Amino acid sequence: GAVVSQHPSRVICKSGTSVKIECRSLDFQATTMFWYRQFPKQSLMLMATSNEGSKATYEQGVEKDKFLINHASLTLSTLTVTSAHPEDSSFYICSAPVDSNTGELFFGEGSRLTVL
Amino acid sequence: GEDVEQSLFLSVREGDSSVINCTYTDSSSTYLYWYKQEPGAGLQLLTYIFSNMDMKQDQRLTVLLNKKDKHLSLRIADTQTGDSAIYFCAETEGSNSGYALNFGKGTSLLVTP
């Protein structure tokens, strides 16, 4: 079945550095991908919608310059957390719709970011 | 955004049925989903239901939808210890919202032997 893969699954970085997370659709094309953020013991919050070939659409309250999203191809979207700080530590998950009839989404495995 | 509410915890004995409830506020919800998240892992789609359906059954899982009350439930029959996880209810307007999902906070299910 359709698979969405994220990399890296875990990353630890120093405060002030930038971290890139990749989200790939492995056997299907995704013109749209969604980036979610999950705080411990909380729900997933939609951060932005990544659109292939155009700018991402960010949810209210999400800093565009902080969380850079690039959707350069139909199978790859990247999220770059720039100048990361400890409060950016979180679980980031991407997803892509695989069925326009059902709206079914496949989720990546998630990437746990820890900023020291 | 619109609210999706779930109870936070549920504890059941192995072999019993589990019922996880969810309420939502968006009357434009087109699709409603149940996702399972095991510790440290991503999300796994369990099942989904269209808003024009009342019930959907898939092996041990039964989804009931009361659109009038905006109430969704997930029943797991013969609950096993491997079912212990966090279950998220989610809804989307579908193409109007680009299929972006609105999640509840998740219900932590604990299955005891």
C-alpha cells in the first residue's frame, strides 16, 4: 500500500542550528502534503499545507520564517526548523492524501526533534 | 479551528469491549476518522466513515456516527493488550479544506489482563 516515509526519525541539535526533516511519498505522487506538530500527550496540530510547485499555506500562529517548507517534487516535501530553540522540541509528522474519494491520509512515522 | 473533543482515558479488561467517544462541532465535516498511535510511533489509520453513513464495521471495529448530535464512537470488540494505545478522532471537510485533518486530543486506552 501507499507509504509515507520521514527522515530522520530522531534528531538532537544544539540551540541556534537548523534542522531539515524530509517527507517522501514512496509509491504515489502527492501534490499536497501536510505537516503536523504534536506536543507531549497532546493532539496533532496542523502547521502548514505543503503544495508542490508553489508556496506552502501556513496555519494561523505558525511562523513562516521559522518553519520553512519546500515541496520541490511530487514525492518530496521538506520542513526546515531554522535557528531551533528548546521550545521547538516536538514530534513532527507529515501526511499525504492518497485517495481523493475518501480523503484518506497516510502518515509518516514522525520525527522527534530535541533541541538542547 | 473547529473543536473535536474526546475523553482522555479509558481502561478496560482484556476480552471486554472498548467504546471510545468523540464529539465534533463542524457541521461541514465530510469524513471522520479514527487513528491509532502507539508509543513513540506515527499514526495508523484504523477506519473512516463518510458523513452520510451511520455505521461501519470492520472486523473488531465498529464505528457509529450520529450526525445530528455530531457524535462519533469507536467500539473495539474483544479488546486485547495490543490495543493499548492512543486513539485519535479526526474530521475534515474534505476537498474544501484540502483534506486537512482536525484532530481531537486523543483517548489513551489501557487494556489490563
